[in-house]
Amino acid sequence: MLKKQLRAHLAQFVPEQDLARWYDPLELTPLPDSLDIVVEFPHAYFAQWFVAHARDEFEKHAALYFGPGHVLRYRTPHGGQGSAQGAVPEFVASSIDFPFGHEHTFEQFLTNQKNVFPLTTARDLAKSREVRFNPLVVQGEPGTGKTHLLRCMANELSKHLDRNTLFLGTLDELDALAAQTAQTGPGPLRRYFAGLSAVLLDDLHRLDEFPHLTTHLLSMFNALHAGQRLMVFSTLTPLASCEAVPETLRARLLSGIMVQLSKPDLDVRLRFVTSHCQRKKIPLNKAQMLTLAQRHLDFRTLHGLLNKFQAFRELLKKDISEDIFENILGRGQDERTARTTPQIILEQVAKRFRVDVKALTGPRRTKEISQARQVAMLLCREELGLSYPALGRLFGGKDHSTVLYAVNKIKEIQKDDKVMKELVTELREACRQGGS
């Protein structure tokens, strides 16, 4: 019964000839009083072929069908009788949970020849029980799939490592961990690092926002490197020219392997849109999907627009007409190509606070000028994505820690001061309109 039900699920995604080749020869038996399922191969040679050609596909769809917590236990008859080299031994367990998101698997990471090396490297490191080329640094522009790739690696690692010993997150989450142990000294955080099996840290280029984390990162690197445990980092900018990473840490990171993700080509973007529409049942026709893929060049923007189409369909219960399609697409294009520049932000802030533009980038520190300067720094940071060192240079050679303080101060004021919150919102909108 179980085998028949799972086959019906697989038939929605897998061609019939493939099911006949690699699914039908299997025997599936649920173990009583557990979430374990025994998957028995007809013979060891088939097991060897299955592991190489069908296991990933089978586990991806089985995970969607069974849900969280299930474990597949593979075995060959009679403990692997008639063994073939490399075949699965009796009762090899494989978790089919995807704790970091079912959509984040290597099979669903769409690419072409441009990104074969980063994808192959990431997959091999995640699947291997032996840590090689440590650390791995993934570099790429926004929307190239860095975060997706790190989540794919985390899901794969969770198949043979305890998920509770994996750290997958950003510097914000690492900062939160450091804050929790700040009162008791570095000991607890160091013990936490020592207990990790792998670390996957996203957005390393933002380290200038958290200069106090450098010591913790060095401690973490040393502990994991000495214990031969995997480390993976992502960054927008090439590591060699990344101002946010201090030389002491950069030298250690450069001892590993660096890969670069290129922006997806049209064929990859079209496959991404088509796959997303099929999985989420978004009723776009082929011409609309092609238009979407042609106009937007990165995964992040495409994902955001597809979410808008899905929300429109599900919440309003209406079909997506050509007019609606162009309206949503046009709005996304406007947002993506906003005309904000540093000069526009400076002019709008100076006008609102009734100060001279030059005063914002100068040394004067009256109350009015200081607050205007802090608001301008916040807007430049959030609207333009400038790094703190770059903001420091823009505002007359200020130290990056001064800029960090200014940005955080205005953020905090907005939490309790409605007037300041409205002011920042109005200035943000004026800047996005190009100052007009």
C-alpha cells in the first residue's frame, strides 16, 4: 500500500519510464512505532546504480510526501550478499528532512555551464564525509543564488550530520549569539563553536557593520579549522578587495578555495520562472514567462515578482490578464530602477532640515546638522546599500564606526518617535522619486 501511494505521488514529477527503471524494483516497509522506512534493493549491483543515478531524485520527492522526521533505511538482501564495490551496505540511514527548506536542494539549483564549477564544488563538499578545500568562499552579485547555494549545502550536510550542530545564518544571527553571552565573557561562545560540525555564514561583506565580531570569527575559524570541520562563507565582493574583512581574517579565508557565481543567463532564468510557476500553480502563459525572464536578470527580483503574481492569484481569486501582468511587472521595474543617488539624498535631507548641503559632509556638529547628517547616512545605507567605509568617505572622511553609530541611532529613534519615523518615510519616498 505504501509503495503504491508513494508511486502515485512520484508520478506527478517523474516520467513513467524512470519510475519503471528505478522505483518499481524497490521494496518499501515502514518500521512499527517509528518514522523509519526500510528501502530494500533487489541486489547489490542495483544498489550501486541507484546511489549514483536515482537516490537524490527519490529522496527529494519522498521528503515532500512523507514530511518532517522520516528516515529512509536502505539495505540490500541478506546484508549485501553479492556485493558490488560502492554499494549501499545494510541499513544505511538517510534523513529525508530538509530542515533548511524543501526548495533548497542541489537538484533545484538551476544553472548552466557558467556556474558548473561553483555548484559541483559545493555539492561535493557537502556530500563528502571528508573535509577538503576548507574554507569555501562563494562570491557573487546580488541575486546570483549565494544564499540558495548555502542552504542547499546545509540540507545536504544535515543528511549525515546532526542539524543542531550546523550553523547557517548571517552576521546578524552571529551577533545575536554573541550578545547572549556578552555578560559571561567569550567562554560560552567558544564552547558553542567547538561543538559545531559545520558553519555556513552568509553576507561576510557586511562585517564592517559588526567590527566587534572579528575576534569571534577568528576564534571560530581556528576552532573549526583545527577540528577539520567545514566552513563556508558568502560575499558580494571578491575577498581580496573586500574592505569589510580585516587582513587577519582575510589571510585565513584565502587559504581555502574561492568560487564565483555568475548572473543567470536567459535560459536559466526562464527555467527558474517556469519551474516556480509549475510548483506554485501560477497561471502565466509561455509568452509572459519569457517576458519576465527577459526583463529581470537576477533570481531575487524574479522571485519577488513571482510572489506578487501568486499573491494576486490566491488573494483576489482572479486570472492574471495582460493588463494586470504589465501593471505588476511595470511596478517591479520602477522599483528596481529607482533614480535615487547620494546627491539626491543629500539635497532632500538638507532641504527638509533647512541646512546647507555642504554642511552634511562637513565637520560642523550642531544639533540640527548632526541629526540631518545621521538621517542622510541612514537613507544612503538603506536605499543605496553603501558600505560603512564608503559612507564614511562620502560624508567627509568619517570613521566607519561613526557612521554605524549614526545609522543605528536613527533606527532606534524611529521605534519610539512617530514624527521621526514619518519624516524618514517621507524623505525616502521623495528620494525614490528622484527628488521631483
